[in-house]
Amino acid sequence: MTRKLFGTDGVRGRANSAPMTAEMALKLGAAAGRYFRRDGSREHRVVIGKDTRLSGYMFETAMTAGFTSTGMNVFLLGPVPTPAVGMLTTSMRADVGVMISASHNPAEDNGIKFFGPDGFKLSDEAETEIERLMETDIEPAQADNIGRAKRIDDGRFRYNERVKSTLPRGMTLSGLKVVIDCANGAAYRTAPEVLWELGAEVIPVGTHPNGRNINDHCGSTYVQTAAEAVVAHGADVGICLDGDADRVMILDETGQVADGDQLMGLMAKSWADQGRLAGGALVATVMSNLGLERFLEAEGLRLERTSVGDRYVVERMRQGGFNLGGEQSGHIVMTDYATTGDGLLAGLQFLAAMVETGKKASEMSQVFDPVPQLLKNVRYASGQLPLENGGVKAAIADAEAKLLGNGRLLIRKSGTEPLIRVMAESVSETVLNGAVDQVVAAVEAATR
């Protein structure tokens, strides 16, 4: 069965438009409840977290109705980071965890992603089976077996303590002035609390959510606001999270940004030097810069590449026994500490390295020279199949020929938005720009 509802990171779309409707969420909750309560026994649990989007109330309520209708007991966490849901799913011995968030997308969007009882995101096979159940008549629980719902008020505090515990015992961030941009999202209370409790002087940005301003001119996809704050306050470092706090960008004291590739390169070398990099390899996606791969090779390490999506990174890590991976976009996965990408945790690891070495952020955040890379997105309408267009195929083939031996080209559909992503790398910026523009023009022509 081909999945129609689930993408690379759960179900996602514009709120109150198909597929992201309350009706769908109710049925999805019921299908997931039936999937995880197959044995019919009592006391099955689900934890549900969300970010700060206005539509989160609607989807939280609908999912709760769906789950309780099949006899699942629901624990509502309120606004918490995505990694907190993964952690609390296992901590509370739940059968399934749910995060209601569209991550870095605008406030009008929302999404639903699932975690299994082990705290890891569900496999493609599990999501496919849940979709199949949605197309059937889902058997409800008997009246005396309907589930209960309970709000958990201390979920974020449990997560805070877990994140702080990953730093060496006794380490403080005293003397560090840190700008933390929470994107008006799920970590708007958590991240400033953790940094302050560890002793940092905290300058908060994006910590006043109103339901509509998540990721709006703030966060990891818009670092300019935090960069201005770093310079204006003379901060030592900036940490920019996205709407659900599972990704991060680091800013040095001048406001220059270090993406996920730079952070992964720094951590891979540091962990290898300490003898704690499992398998001598870093797991990243096909989007990671060629410069990262060359840097790792020079250090005697390997880069294992996967399809785009942090879930595929985690799957490869678990298969190969690796403990460090992530994405250029800022998902950093450290399975010694967490089951999914954790922006705050990754930021703390960077701060710990600053404390241990006594170096400035600018001395640590650029560990390799990236190969020039260009990424452009082309939006398409529902029902269009631009990558099957003959003109697009011809343009891609021609661009690949121009880059042969001098770089690489990657074309893919986004799994979270109706976009065609056109990315290329080349030591020649002239060739790079020409290859990308050529493909973009062909895709745009096919979508008119």
C-alpha cells in the first residue's frame, strides 16, 4: 500500500484544509489507538505534545477524542519541544507519543507526527498500517472502556532536567552571555529556563507566542533577528531553534551563522578525539555539503548518507550502531542522549565545548570550508507532477553533464511542503549558478 497521508515527517498541511482537518485528526487518533491497542488490554497510554500554533488546540482535542474512543488514556503535555515527547513517551511508559507541529513551517500550517513506545519515530511500515486502518470501520471501545484524558503540568520540567543532565557534572555556563531564539514556538519557556538554571546570562528572542507568530521573522530559518541581538548585546553566542525545537543554528559573537553541517563536523571530530564516536562515522543526508565529507575523510572518519529526513538518519544510525547524525538544516541526533533531533541539547553541547576549551564561538563554529552550494525551491500546485515533465528531465540531464566531475546535483520533492528543491554543489560558482537556474527555469515552466 502506497502512503497517501504520511510524508517524510508525519502528516502535514494547511490547518483546516485537507488533509489537516479536525475530522482527519479524530480518525487518525482512532486508527493509531486501534493500532497500538490491538491486544485489547486496559491501561494503554498516549502522550500528546504540541507547539504554539492556534490550530494546536483543535488538533489536540480531535486527537484526544480519537484515542479515547478506542480506550487509550491520554496525557496532555501542552507546548513542549518535539524531543520532549520522544523522551516522555518512554519515561511515562506510554504506547505511543504524538507531537502536533509543523516544525519550521508558518503558523497557518500544522502537522502530526508519532513516536513509538521506544521513543523513536514510527517506521514507514507502521504509518502505512495506520493509514490502512483509517480506511476501515475502526472498532470503538465499549462504553465502560473509553479512555480518560489528563493534563500533565510538569512535562517540560522533566525534559529540562534531562537536557541539563547531559552536561558534565558541575559544569556551569556562568560568564557566557547567550541569545536564545525560540521562534515563538514550543521551547519558548523551556530553553531560557535551562540556560538560566545552568548559569548563563540569557537574552531571549521569540519568546512571546500568540498562536500566529511562530517562525515569523525569527528562529532557525530566519536568523537575522537573533544575529542583530547578538551584536547589539555583545553576546558570546546565539542559539536559534525552530518552531518545535528539534533543529538549531548557531551564531558566533559576530552574528555569523553555523549550520547543522558545521556543528556535526565539530562534534564528530570532538567525539572521535574522545573515543566516543561510535563506528567512526557521522550519519547525514544527501543534502549535507561535500566539504563536510572531505573534512571527515581528512580526519579518518566516514560520512554515511541517507535520504532527506531526520527519521531516515535515525534509522541508519540504529542499523549501523552509530551515535551521531543529523541534517544540514540543524537536526542534530545524539542517540546517547535522545531519540530524535534536539536543538536545545545540541546547543548545550556547543556551549559545553566553549567552556571546556575557553575558545570563542567564532573559533569553533567554522570547522571546514564548504563547497559552494546553492538551493532554490519552486512551488507547485496540487496535482502537478513537474519532475515527470520531459523538459524538466532534459534540463536535469544537461545540468548533471555540466557538473560531472566538478560537483553534484540533487533534485527532490519536499516531504513537508509542495516544493521542488533544486540543489547543486560545485567548486565553480559560475557552473553552479548556471546548473541550478537552468533546472529551476524548466520546473517553473512546467508548473505554469
